[in-house]
Amino acid sequence: MKLFRNIFLSLIAIFAIISAVTYTSCSKHNKCLNVKCLNDGACNEGNCMCPVGFEGTNCELFSRDKFISNYNGGDSCAVDTLAETRYPIHVTARIFNPKEFLIKNFLGNQFDSAVATMTATDSFTMIGANNSVTYTGRGFLRKDTIQIYYNVAHDTISYNCHYVGLVY
């Protein structure tokens, strides 16, 4: 009987030690235990890995928000000769989709706009149309400078442009 009691107590002690070591080692190594990532972000080694369109410590910020501003600049388009046209563009948020924004006053025309979709925290693709004119391209933001590389197709004419604008 004494032998069974000693074996039983030894098993309980071993189980308690293993449980304590396992608990403390998991708590120390699970850096994601108290990290809450928002907007479908995933924790990796204590840091949130945010999906496209979101950023911040906990993926709480919309990446597109840093694009929302007015830019004064111009573009160079290769039509027959390389011509530069200066005009402002206005970037506004699309309320129903946090990964999209609207570029207004495209090509200096107040009725032309393009919808941009985030592809990374600082870059996007865009597409727009007005009557028989379509615009497709990509762009990025570095500090306070937006750059857009795009193609304009109008009826049977197609040409490439590059817009560079500064926040104003």
C-alpha cells in the first residue's frame, strides 16, 4: 500500500512539474497571446501581418487614407510628341470599400475620374472611363508625392502618360 502511495505521489509530482514547465514555456514563447490583429490581420511572432489595404500596429488603419489629399502636378503624355500638362488632382475616399479611393479631375477634366484599388500599403492600380475615353494604370505614393503611370485609350488612339503631383 505504501508502495502504491509513493508511486501515486511521484506520478502526481511529475505531472505537476511537466504541466508547470509546459505552461510557462508556452506563455513565454507565444508572443501572439495578447496581440489582437484587426481587419483579418494575422499575428506572427508578436507582430500583426496586415492584409492589403490595412496597416498599423494592429491593422487598424486604412492604407488608402494617406493618399486622401489634393495634389498639384502635371503629366507627360506621349501622343505625337512628349507634351507636359499641369493640373491638380483630388483624391477622395470611397466610403463603402476601405481598399479603394477616387482620383478626380483626371487629365485636368473635372468630369473625369478613376477608381484606384490598393495593391500594397503604398501602391495601387486604377481604372476610369468617361464617354469614349478609358484610363488604366498603376501608381504609388512616396512621402508627399504621388506618381501615376497610365494608358489613355480614346476611340482608335492610345497613349501612355506619367503624372507626378505634390500634396498642397
